[in-house]
Amino acid sequence: MKKNHPTDANKRNQRLALASLAVVATIILSVQAVRWMSTTGHAAVKSDSTERAILLRDGDKYIVPPDSELRKRLTVAIVGLTDEPRVVQLPAAVEADPARTTNVSTPVTGRVVELKVHLGDHVVKGQPLLTIDSGDLAQAWADNDKARDAFSHAGITLKRVQGLHDAGAGAAKDLEQAQSDYTQAQAELTRSETRLRGLGADPHTRGRQLTLTAPSSGTITALSTSQGAYANDVTATLMTVSNLDSVWVTANVPENNVALIKKDQSVDVVFQAYPGQTWHGKVSFVSEVLDPDTRREKVRIAFPNSDSRLKPNMFATATFAVPQQRSVFVPNSALIMNNDSTVVWVEVAPWTFVKRVVQPGFGEPDGARVGAGLAAGDRIVVKGGVLLND
């Protein structure tokens, strides 16, 4: 048998050892390569994710990165002050102007024998309204006749006594008495004539009947008598004549708004009878006292009414412009409800925002006044702020 040479065996062992080392080195390099590739790929994803972020947060600050789509959807504006007035709306009603309204009553008692007008009729000054048959008027005429006769008799007596006195046949005391009687008769005649004029009696038409005439031109807005009725109370109103060429719109102001309404203040009135139409006026009268039952103050606005469109007792709504002090005003789109509070987003640095709680006050159609939480000059998000909310 042939034996292997020792040198050849050593060479084979060396080759096997070198091959094993190569395999181990290859495995190590492969593992390192895999780790490097894994690490490099993760870093790239992270970097790419950071660049594509739409919103970053740093404590209470929210930062919109330069390439974020949010920058196109957010609108930032500066907070300003405004003195736009708020309004107070109150129910109101049309009334006849008290200065153009006259209550007609009878100066004597009697029975209404003729009623010449009806409710709603238009009358002119001096137009006959009704006729009353009155015993009081007959008595007034009788008193006037007696006074006139006594005055005539006293005049004749005075002339006779004066003649006797001038002839030296009459006593001085008789002349004095005649002069006194004449003066008293003259005063009584004047009194009776004054009473007849006060009753409205026509000196050319003597008798028991008295015709009442319209004291002014206008409309019969109230009528409380009829033909054949008795007028036994000279203080009672038989009818009311109102000139409706100008009318009042009366609003009752609650006590908590009394300080907001002043004379000459602008007011807009809308009537239920004419929806969509607005009458513009100014406050003409503010009552100095409150109604003891309702605790409300009467405020009146005068409107011309030559076309008679506005009728007494029509319902209306009066809107008063109430001036306020200048205050911070923000649009409604800037206010965001957050649980039980209202917040806005305030820009504290370019495209860096913080959430701030505010206290909105009186609301208006296009925004609200903010009593606390903001100051003039602050920059806030006025559109798209909800996108920043958690």
C-alpha cells in the first residue's frame, strides 16, 4: 500500500482552514450589509415622513410646516376694534297723536235727538256731529231773557233818576241806588251771555236744542252714544275726533333697557300689516315715569300718515340702534367651541399658533364682541381654525 506524504496533508488542512475563514467573513459582511441597509432605509422613511407632516406640536404650540397643505386652508387676520351699534327690538303699536286728538262731550245734559256721524267718518272743523234736546239750555236762555229785561229796566230807571237829580228834584241817594242797580243788571246780562257762549248756543237759534260741532278736522275714532240716548254726565266723552295725518308708534321699554333709549335716537319700525317694508324715524317722546304695573317706560315715534296707511292699534316691531363703546370684534368663523368654553387660535410667531380661551359678549349677525381674552392687534385664525383643533 502506498502511504500519503505528510507535506501533502498539511497543505490540504491549510486550504480547508482558508475556505472556512472566507465563509465566515462572507457571513459577517452580509449581516453588516443587512443592518446598514435596514438602518439607512428607516432613516429615509423618517426623514420623508417629517417633510410631509401637516402639523407639528411643541408643548402648547402648534406649528404649521412650510410645505404643509394647512397653509393654504388657514386665513389669519388682525383683531380690530369696532363701534358698530347693537340693536334692541321691542313690540309696539300705532296710536293717535294725543296732541291731535279731541274728546267731544256735551256741556249740558239732555237727550240725543239726532246723530249726524258714524264711527270712522272723516269730519272737518265746524261740521255738525249731533243734536241734543236740553232743559238746561232752555233754562240758560230764560236766564238770559230775564237778565236782558232787568238790564233794560235798570237803564230806564237810571235815566229818570238822573234827570230828576239834574233838575234839583231828586235825592243823591236815589241816584246812587239807580246806578248800582244798573251796574248789577249789566253784570248779570254779561254772565248769562257768557254762559250761552260757553254752551255753544247759537244766538240766532233760540230754543232747547244744541248742536255740537267738530272741534277739529279728523276721523271719528271712538263713539259712545247713539240717537235717542241720554247724556246725563257732562264729563263723559260722547265721541273722539283724531287727526291721523300724523300718528304715534308707541313702544314699551323694559326697565333694564331704559338707559339705552334717548330722545332723537334713530329707530326702524316694521308693521305686521306691511311685511318687508321699514319706516325710519326718531324717538320723539320718552316718558319720565314708568308704568307702576308693567315697570315699563313709554317711548313714542312720530310718523307722517297723510295716506292713512297707519291705523290706530296696528301692531309693529321697533328696532332701536344702541351705541356702545369700542370693543374687540371677531368674526363668527374665528370662534370655536371647545367643551364648555369658546377658544380662538392666536398666532404667536409666523405659522405658530396657541389656543386661547375668550369670553364673547353680545353677538351680532357677522360676529361677536369679545370682552376678555383678546386685544386689538392680535393675529388670529379667522378661517380654518377647526383644522388645528385636537
